Amino acid sequence: MYYIVGTAIAIPQESEPKDGRLLIFEVIDRKLILKAQKDIKGAPYQIKSFNGKLLAGINSKIELFRLSDSDAGHMELVSECCHRGHILVLYLQTRGDFIVAGDLMRSISLLTYKQVDGQIEEIARDFNANWMTAVDILDDDTFLGAEGYFNLFTVRKNTDATSDEERARLEVVGEYHLGDMVNRFQRGSLVLRSSDTPTTDTIIFGTVNGMIGVLAVLSKEEYDFLLKVQTALNSVIKGVGGLRHEDWRSFENERTQGSRPPKGFIDGDLIESFLDLRREKMEEVCKEIGDVTVEELSRRIEELQR
């Protein structure tokens, strides 16, 4: 078993560290033994295992290293290729040969590693100026991001685009104001699932203020139905102090001219609040939705809770 540690030399007069190291430790007899080290030009903000190699976000570049034996018989890290053109690569996620990078100011970039050519190439990017705090991969075409103004958003590859310019742009398909700064996404679940429980792809997130939440990937049918439930609940339940739910969840940051209504996300806390309503309020919500009974809606929401 190996542990990879990234270090940097922080000098107060420098805006960003100019020197750092990558250290590889092996566990032998319950002790950490230094097996290899590599001097690098910058701080390794993110390190990922990638196709049997080591991928690192070092200041403004993404660099790929491989482990090999030196002439003296020792292990050493060898730089294989790198991709430049970023401001500060703070976050990396990988899936197969694909790499998703979260930049300090340049939002999300999608790259691919071409093993035959030994190169990392950019496929597409989100051209909005989002200050990223976390990234993750939802599927081969859709990617999740959190930014510094307490918002979540999703982007998607333009696989059906007819021009190279459109294919090089990640399309924003979801925007949502969370109200807290996410600093970590992690695949997993907060509940133990039995064999007869329907499986839903979920991502746990953590925030700087200690919130722990879950994002669940919904089918289009589930999303359309829950959107109707959410709209009905908003018309029946009035916000505290007259604050509309849509206004609170609207996406807004320094680059947007005003706020934009949320899209592509469902507020799970609002959906679950249906179960706490009085019977007459439940019936009002079901009447707004149409073609659903209180019992059926309660059952579907309880299934989602599990």
C-alpha cells in the first residue's frame, strides 16, 4: 500500500507557492517508508490515482506522472505529460480516460487523456467565470459543480452539436442556490440499503458550516413529477415573512445580472415537508397536482426518503 503526500513551500511575499514536492510512502511493518520523491514547480492542490498513474493539479497546470525504476534501482516519479492554461487547478475528478477540473476562476473543464499520444487534451469547458469550491462527475456527459456564492450547478457535453465551437462549450443545464459553501462531494449514502430498496445514484456533500446533505440523480419521469409536487407545495405553503421559495433558490453571483430561477434541481427538504402537513393541506397539494391521491403521494415520497 502506498500513500502519496503533496507539500509546498509557502512564502508570504509570493501570491502562490513556486516550489513543492510529491512524496510516495509505502507501508512496511506498520511504518511509513519513503520510497520516492519528486520536486515540482508549484503547490499540488489535488492528487488523484489515474489509470495506474498519478494525476496532480499543480498551480495552473494538470500534470500526469508515472512510477518507474531508476538506473540505481530506486523508484522515481517521471512526468509523462501536462496540460496548461488554467488559473489555479483546485479540484480534479476522473472517470475512465476523462478528467474534470475545477478552476479557481474558470469554472469546469473537461479533458481526456490520450494514451497512444501520451497527451492530455481539453474537450470542452464552461466559459462562465465561476469560482469553484468542488466538482464531481454525474455520468459520462453531465458534471456537477459548487461555486463560491453558495450555488450548485450542472453542465453537460454538447454531443449533438454541429460545430466545433458548440462542442467545445459545456452547456449549463442546472442552477440552484444552496445557501452554503460546499467544499466536498463524495459518492455514497447516509442510509443502509436493503436488497429490496430501489437503488438511486447519490452523492454526499459537506459544507464549510458543517452541513451534510445528499444529492440524488433522478430519471426524467421522476424529475417531472417532483417538479409538479414542488410547484404545488409552493402554492399551498407560504414562506416565512413572505419569502418565496423560488426567490431563495434562484441562482445569483457577481457575474449574473440579477437572479435566475432555479432549474434542473428539486428541493428535497421541501418535498419531504408534505409528510408533515395537515390532511386538508395534503389534499390541497394533491388537487394542485391532479391525478394523485394523498396516500399515493405519501408513499412515493417515503420511498425517496429511503
